[in-house]
Amino acid sequence: MTTRPAANPSPSPEPDRSRLRFDRCEAAGALGDLGTFIPLLVGMVHRCGLQLGPALFFAGLMNVVTGFAFGIPMPVQPMKAIATVAIAEGLTEAQILAAGILTGAVILLLALTGTVDRIQRAIPRSVVRGLQLALGLKLIELGFRQVADTQVWIGWDSIGLGLVCAALVLLLYFSTRVPGALVVFGAGLVALVWANPSLLSEVRFGLSWKWPALADAHAWTTGFWRGTVPQVPLTLLNSVVAVCALSADLFPNRPAQPRRVAVSVALMNLACCPLGAMPTCHGTGGLAGQYRFGARTGGSVVILGAAKILLALSIGGSLLALLQAYPHSVLGILLLFGGLELAMVCRDQISRVDFFVMALTAGACMALNAAAGFMVGWAMAIALIWGVFRIEPPPNNGPPTITADGSDARNPRGC
């Protein structure tokens, strides 16, 4: 049995770059997380009444702080469980913000008591890889779906544009002079303006911002049961355990530490959600996407954060129409390649047992959810470690016994 804890993953050749850089590669890498950020933000603003200005401003502020604090392209993403429930069930702004505050409080408690470190040490690496594989495959599927859902082959937002962008990413896969993400994102902007020139005339300068109302006790109760309860296990697994494992793979000289990441997630939500920020966390998908498109230091998320703050303060009150109209086929391609980068870190699970646990965990995560899939994979890993089950033949002991037909009596079927 070779399944082992998630700590100390195998090193990669990535050099130590402790100083932040602000070049075109970092700027390109900053775009690698927009495939999930924009759709979830727009969905909560349009469906739930979340304020776009403060949500974008505080997301940018947290990007800047995170970039300087971690020194690696640690993403700031919407909390997916809260965002999904909010959009699907039409939660109010107060319920969304309450869910974020309560999630932050729970995560801070787990971090300060050391529970996060104990959880991280207790989880075999094959289970973490299963979580990463499942998320990578989901991002790939979502990327394909965003392109296919345009349902047209030729147009400003079409399958054809998605294929062109995919070809550009592949042609510029290792280019540092012409980063693929910048080219692809620029192509999306050109398509947007070409097809909707009237959008530019609708841009208004200024920030629309009102103080959120959080005095309703019902909002806190609803936010806790419908938002916090499903979000906490997802945050622990994907935003703490899995993101730390991925950071160790990509940046072995400066990996993120579980307790520090957990405290970061907690403080982001405790400090900013009361002011109107959307619930946010760190995540493996964003880190993989930003790394894929060139991000190697915290400078990438500082650049992204500065851009969000500038947009929020300048045209935050009228930015929703532009975000809604941006080509989904372009966002889908960014999402697809970010998912591929995340899934490819799982190739180190080469033994039969480790691959079995990883595949089982990934399948359960995709069929059920991240928390349930983790429990299935973790239970199987423990059962294999304790010898309850075996998926490899037991080792043969002693010299071979050759029968009259020349076969080994210990393994007569040759299997």
C-alpha cells in the first residue's frame, strides 16, 4: 500500500521566485481565473441583487493583499457552494453576506484550534489528487459547455471563436513573448465591441454603493443552513487542503501552509462581507489556471486586483452590461485549459493502489459532491491501509514450484 499523506508532495523543477514580478507573463496569468469569476459574480448580481461595485472592489483589494502576503498567484474566487445555491434558489444579498461571514467564522475557529493542520495531515495524497482530478474534469466540462452552449458556429460568441481561441492557446502554449491568455482575452474584447458597439455608450463613470442591511435574523439563519453548511467542507477540502497540495507541486520552495490559507479565507470574509463583498476563498482551479497562463509570482494577482479596483471605482455602476455580454466561448476556453492544468498534476499517482483511490474519489466527487466524494475516497484509503481490502495480489513467497506442464504452481493461471 503506497497511499500516503498529502504533505510533502514530489518536488517540481519550478525555481524559487520570491520577488513579485509585474511583466506581461504575470499579466497574462492574471486572466486565467476569469472563467469562473465572471459568470458567478454576474449571476449573483443579476439574480440576487448583490452590489457589483463593492463586490468587484473588495475582490480586487483581496487580490492585492493576497499577492503580497503569499508571493505566489494565490487566487481569490467566489465561494462556489454559496454562489451556486444563491443563484439557483434566489438568495437575497443579506443572506449571501451572512453565509460568507458565518463561513469565515467557522474556518477561523478551525484554523486557530489547529484542526486544519490535523485534517491536512490525515488525508492521503491520493485522496487529495482525486479531489483535484474531479475539479479539473469539472472545469474542463464546464469550459466545453460554455463554448457549445453558444449553439452557433460562426459569430462574435460562437463555437468557431472558441476553436480559434483554443488554437491560439496551443500555438502560444510556451510563449513568453506573446502570452496566449492576453491574446485570447483581447480577441474576446474585440468581438464584444464589434458585435455590441452600443455598450460603450452605456458606460457611466462613478460607483454605486449602499450599505448592506444585515439586521434581519432570518437572513442569518437562512444563510447559515443554505450557504455555510454546504460551503465549509468544500472550503476545507478545495480552498485549504487541495490548494496547499497544488502550491507545493507548483512552488516547492514556497508552498502555502494550511493554517495560513485558512486564516486568510476567514479574514477575507469576516472583514469584507459586512461591507458588501461577495463570499470569497482561494481555490485549486484558479491557481492552476493562473499558472497555466504564465503567473509565477504574486504580481499576477496584484495586477488583477488593481484592475478590479480601478474598474469598480471608475465604471462600477455600469459594468454589469459589459460583463454579461463578454463572449462565453472565450471564457470557456480559459476555463478549459485551467482545468487541464489542474488535472495534469495528478499524473504522479502511478501505483495501482494510489490510482484506484484517486479515481474512486474523483468519480464520487463528480457523481455526488466534493464532501461526499472525499468521504468515499478517504474511507477506501483507510480500508486499504488497514488491510480490510486488497486490490493487488499478495506477494509470492518462497521459490517457484514448477509443475509437469512447466507452469508455476503458485500462479497456475498466469495472472
